[in-house]
Amino acid sequence: MNHRILYLLAAIFVSLSSQAHESPIDHIDRLIKVWIEKDGLHISYQMHLSERQALLQLRAVDTDKNGQINGTEKATYFKSHGEKVASYLVLTLGKKRLPITLAEPVLLRANFSQRYHFVAPMDFKAGQTDLLLTDNYSHLYPGSCRIKADSLVSNSFLKASFAKETEKMRGHGGIIMIKLQVLVKAEKEPRQ
């Protein structure tokens, strides 16, 4: 009889612990900056990793497992990782997916943060363009996210906000979706 009660309590404990909030150990804090330049939409994707994630990543970078990371291993890993992150970022104009590519090598910082710079080549015409940036990488590694927007083109304005479709999963963001509104003013014709 006592064994049955113990088994029942163990079963209840196991079922409750499987529904508990996941550990924040692998959460990533993000800062996503978007801006317009003449060649298109630029995206700075900065991630702040936990110490555990950074150590696991260092282990993956050391492909020959000699305990040292050389420049080739570092460049190869982070180029591949940047391309992986780019593949999880989906930029859409209406129903059309626009390509996003890695623009430059990753910037690594001592505080376990990494900044990737991506570009989506676009030729913005006069008027308003509505885009949606979906961060499917955030589904794999949830965490907090801040967004900033700017334009480096004089006759344009860029506004970024979290889309109302942003999914929620058990109390924290699931998939980050950012609504981008680009407004380009028509250039004035010179007087004759």
C-alpha cells in the first residue's frame, strides 16, 4: 500500500515538473536594429548569450578538438552560424519572401554578445512599403527583444513595431514578428 502511494506521488511530481516553466538558461536577449540605406534594408541582429551557451559554442568552434581556436575555425563557424541565423529571418512584402544575406563578419564582444549584420537588397519607391520581419530563430531560443529603427536615406522614414501577430508561448515570446513601415517621399522636380 505504501509503495503505491509513493509511486502515485512520484508520478504526480514527474507530470507537474514536465509542465513547469523551462529553465531560462538558454534564453537569448536580442537587440534588432533595422535601417534603410540606398542598397536596401539593413538588419543588425545582436544576441547576448548566457555563459553556458557561449561555452557550448566555443566547443563547437574548436573543430579539431585541440583546445585552441584558430582564425580559420572561428571564421568558418561564425560565417556558417550567421548564414543559419539569416535563414531563420523571414522578410516578406505582402506574400513575397525577400532574400536576406550576411553583409559582414560577426562582431564578437567580451560580454558574450554577438552582432550579425544582414542586408535585404531593395529599391524603395516613393510611397509607403509595409514589410514583416519574422524571427524564427526566436522560436528556438526565446528571450527578450528590443527593436530600433532608423533611416540613412534623407527622403525616407522607417518605423518598426512588434506585430500584433507575435506569438506567445507560456509567458514569454514565441516567435518575434516585427512590422516595418517604410515611407519614401517623392523627390521634388527642380524648377525650370
